[in-house]
Amino acid sequence: MSSSSIDAVESATPTTTVSAAPPASPTTDAPATVMTPAPAPSPAPVPAGPAEPTAVATGLDTPWGLDALPDGRAVITERDTGRVRTVAPDGTVGELGTVAGVVPGGEGGLLGVVVAPGFDAATISGTLLVMYTAADDNRVARLTVTDGAIAGQQVVLEGMPKGRIHNGGRLAIGPDGFLYVGTGDSGDSALAQDLGSLGGKILRLQLDGSPAPGAPFPEAPLVFSLGHRNVQGLAFDAAGRLWAAEFGQNTWDELNLITAGANYGWPEVEGMGGDPRFTDPHRVWTTDEASPSGLAITGGSAWMAGLGGERLWQVPLIDETTGEPVPRFADEFGRLRSVLARPGGILWITTSNTDGRGDPRDGDDQLLVWDTDG
């Protein structure tokens, strides 16, 4: 475990050498003179670039969900143990408790977590919402936390299809106060186009599990968008727009701008289809470059964690378009699962090398902290 702060990383300022201009050549009409070079100007300060991420916590077991408590601690779910962990700013790892009914298997287990509004930092009491794989389905539950421990659990949404693959799992609370849930097709691609199924969708609901008002599909009041293969990243930008990171099959992973009632095409389309029935993604990657999971937005960019791609993708958000994606930390930390934006341009990032598909390194899995502003 590192003693580095969650809210700060080290930075270093490189030096630059500026050479003096060569002496001027004498003219042919005057005797030669010896020109003494003027003193070289002092090098201009070179701004420090972003430092490397710092490992704040190590030894986590398949971390999956990531959010922040109001006292500055990270809250992390562990997929295979069912535990809800905390990481203090000094790197101390704690535990709120274990979620009941988690049945891990394949890509399923304890998945996303989000801190509900009104959480009391002084008493460490309030509500968390988690998504998890149960014996027969995927579920969303409200966890009551009292004095720093899970004291109660209530299922508010059930019936999302489960599978060894494609369980979705990401949760986000939007600026409208509603809960958004990313689900997967559980390996049955036809479910993504079926409004009778909660699989392959982005769902929108109130925090008690009831449908949010203004549903785009009256016959399916929980469904906000459809035609998704496996949504594992959700984030809102400064304009309140929802973006989603989505696993492709064999060819294209996607970054989508989500609008109410839109159909994103799976399984009819993977990547840019150009079919007017469907909404095309803003950006695509080959599956070995991304396999995206977590998504965060800060500093005018979307930051997308890559599992198979083992890198963090920075995607500039420019009005209604996106700029050229920039890869960060390719192959440095292995599989990256979650990323969370914090004040001051800070990103929290978790690795996912103990999930059965990675190659664990010393200290894995880790919570990394990176100052994007340097």
C-alpha cells in the first residue's frame, strides 16, 4: 500500500537547453573583427507535463465499481468477493461490508456502485446503490450504511438477464437525479432489440427503483435506449449529456452519445453502420485497442478505461463532435476497469489484472491516482 495521497501525485519539471546564436559574419568592406556572442538567454520555464499515475492502494481483489464518498474516500466493489471496500486519502483500505446474494461467475458478480445524494460524511451514513449478479438474474439494490457499515439491503430492480458474459453493470446518477443502469445482452444478442427484455439497454429509474417520468417507450418504462451489446461505462458531460462505452463483438468497440429513445443497432450493426434506423457511435476502436469498461469526463475530454487494450483513451469533446483519441499508459498497468473524475483534474483508475483474464503484477489490483493537469 502506498502512502501517497488520493488527491495528489508527484510531478517533475524537465529542463531545456537554449544555445546562443552563432557570431555574425564580417562584411567584405571592413576589416575582420572578433564578435563576442551575447550571453545566452535563460531557458524559458517548461511547464511540467502530467506525472505518471501513483498507486494509492494495492492488493484489491478484482475491483469493479468505483465512486467517491463525501469524506474523500474511494468506495470500491470487488466483483468476486462481494465486498464493498474503501480507500482513504492516505491509502488506508477499509471495508463497509459484504453484499448479500452475490453469485459471482464469469463476468458476473458485484459490479457497479454509486453514492446516493445525502450521504453524511461525519457519521459515514447514507445510501449506496449497487448492481450485482444473483442466482437467476442481475439486480440493483439499495444499501443502507450506518456508522461506516452496511446495515441493510433492499432490492429495487431485478430481472435483468445474467450470463457468464455481457452483464453490463455500470451505474450513474444523472444531473436529473435519476439512476442510469448499463446492461448487457448476456450473450443472447436478440435481447438488445427486444423491449420486453431489460438486457442490452440503458435503463433510467428513480432511486427507489420505480420508472422515471417521461419514459421514451411507454410499453417499457424503464428503457432509456436500446440496441446495446454490453454497456460498462456511463458518464455525463458538463452539458448534462450522457455518454456510454460499449464492447463490440469482433470488430468495433464504441463510444456513444446517448439520447432518449435512440436505438444503437446491436446486433444489426456493429460500429458505424450508416443505417438511418440506428444511431452511429461517435468513435470506434478495434477490439484489441479498447474493450472498454469505465468512463469519466473532465477537462473537456472523455476518459475511457481499456481492458483488452490495456490503456486509457482520452477523447476530446468538441461541441457536437469528438476529437482524435489519444492513448495513455499503453501496456503500463495492464487491464484498466474503472475511471472516476475528481475535482481539480484528478482521475481515479482501477486495474483489473486479477479478474481471470489479466496477468497480475506486483501489487495488483491497484487504485491509481493521476493528475491530468500535471
